[in-house]
Amino acid sequence: MLITVDANGVFSGSISSSNGDTIDTTIAAQVDSNGNLTGTVSFIINSTSYTTVWQGKMTVSGNSLSMAGTWTSQSGSGTFSGNGTSSK
């Protein structure tokens, strides 16, 4: 999954399958001024629609970003984490 967060904390991104195909993805997530992350990620695989609910925290140190939290869906639940860099 590739995710971009703009200066207003609004997310966009895409999911790639194991064979490299891009899966149509709708991300409706935000980060508040305290770094609290909430939102949903929706996608379709083999004609089945999935919606995952995400909650977590995003932190910044210099130009390094990290996020971690939990997700839940109709098929189960799990954790997520990731790192990136800020363009500012």
C-alpha cells in the first residue's frame, strides 16, 4: 500500500496486489493536530467489496514520519505500521 498525506492531514493512495496490479482503492482518513489517525480504506478483490476501519497514531521527527495502529474489517482485524518522509 502506498499512502500520501497532505498538509491538511487528508489521505490518498493505492494498493498493489502480489502480482503487481493496482487495486482500485478509496481512502477516507484524516490525522488530527495531535497525530490521531482515523478512517476507512475500501477496495474490491475478485468482485468482493472490503472496507477496513483504521485507528492509530502518526508521529513526526524532523522530516521522518511513522504511523501505527489497528484495522478491522468484515474478514478480520490486524495491525499496521509504516514509515516515510515529509516533503516539508
